[in-house]
Amino acid sequence: MLRVAIGRAAALVPLLLIATFTAFLLLQMTATDPAVVRLGENASDEAYAAFRHEIGVDRPLLVQYGSWLAGAVHGDLGVSWSNSASVTDLLTNRMPATFSIALGALVVGLVIGLPVGIAAGIRAGRSADSLLTAGASLGQAVPSFWLALLFVAYVAMKTSLFPATGYVPITEGVGSWLLSITLPSVALGAAAAGAFARQTRAGYVRVLHEPYIRTAVAGGLARRRILWRTALRNAAIPVVTTVAGTAAVLVGGAVIVEQVFALPGLGQLVLNAIHNGDMPVVLGFVALMALLMALVQFVLDLTYALVDPRVRAG
């Protein structure tokens, strides 16, 4: 596992460089002047020039990026150009809401998607399979933000069972926290559930036609044991890959869904930063997402080793 960790850490370096430098170049193409955003439209030319010099945007582009990168390597993501707040503090304060929704959506996807996929795979070719697969496809096709709007209008506003807006930190009560993230998590997790269900079904259909399954059946092994131990374990590898890839995507999806529910997450922070041309905040967010992707990939490798002994042997 140490070798895997070192390999993933090494792979993170080019990923981080490409992602952050691309975001840096894209920000340079916007017409937003951070000096005007910070000082307003009535400041003097001298004040604008002084602020641009203070934040370093009057230097060559590679020097600007190199300066940010040097600080990031040492754990310093800089300060926001909009309000001089620490970028690290801004990201840290906004992460709980976004990650709570993403985690909740992942749980929703697994709780719904895996049983549906297993049920469809066991009944492949029957009417139940067609119905379950159609439901999974529908869940995967419905846009999460549209589903979120429906939840706000027809669940939160009409029933008052769940809050329509706002986020309650888990430190203020687990129950209140769960209520505040339930609708956003379900809205975001519907597509994940559909993806997990379809992948699980495909894995089961493939595995149940393998020769060793027929041998187990012929040998008198209990059907339940075959379905829930032998088949499930061997069908899990592609499902694990889907779950790992979806986990990173869900964080990006949470950035959008949280806008519908007015949650104080990373979405509002990064959208405002893009609008204001706040480069340190945007680059800090991109670096955070790159780190998250590397972490997800590392967890995926560990899970492979647990699910498939052949991976450990290799």
C-alpha cells in the first residue's frame, strides 16, 4: 500500500499543475478587473494601480502563477482579492455543507442503486428487470438541479417536513443536520443511484453466466450463497470503479444543487470568485478538487485489494 500511496502522490503533481494552470489561464481571459471589484468604480487610477501592484497582477503571467504555486506548495493558498480573507479559511468554512451533500448523495445512491441493480440482475430478461432498469435510466437522466427545484416547490414548501433553504452544521444536532441535507442529497443522489443500479445489474448478468457459477449450482451450493457471496464479490469490481468515479463527480454536482437550496457551500464561494476574478479562491478550489480526486483514486485502489485477492497478489 505504501507503493500505491507514493505512486498516487507522484501522479497528483502533474494533475495539480495542469488543473490549476488551466484555471489560471481561463481567468486571464475574463474581462473582470479585481481592482474595480475591490475598490468600486469611483476610485482613482492611482488607487487601482496600487491595488493591482499589491496583488501582483501587473507582473508577467508565468511569474504570477509561479508565485501562487510556490505558496501552495508550502500550504499557503493566499488571500482573497475580494475581502483579504484567507483562502484556506474560506474553503474550510464552506467544505462541510458541500461535502455533507455529496456524502449524503453517495449514501442515497448506494442504498437505492445496489439493491435495485442486484434485483434486476437476478431477474434479467423478465418484466421486473425491464421495469427496474427503466427506473434506473430515468433517475440517471433527470437533471439534479431540476429535481432539486421540484423538491423545494412540492416537498419543502408544501409539507414543511424539510427546510427549503439553509444548512445546519452537524455540531448543532445530528437530526437537524440530516433534515437540512436530506432533500439536496436525494436530488443529487438520484443520478448516482441510477448509475450504480445499471452497473450492478450489468455485473450480475455477466457473472451469473460464468462457468464457475454453473459449477457451483451443479454442485448443490445454496442459491442464496451463490447470489450474495460468490456472485456479488465478483460483480463488485466494476461497481467499485463506478462508485469511486461518481464520488468525485458528486462534489461538483453539490456545487450546483446547493445553489437551489441556498446552502453556504463551496458552490456559492467559487461562483462569486469567478464572477469577481478572484484568482486565489478559484485556484484554491481547483487544487482542493484535484486533491479530492487523488484521494478517491487511492481509496479505490485499497478497495480493489479488499474485493479482489488477485489485486493484492499482483
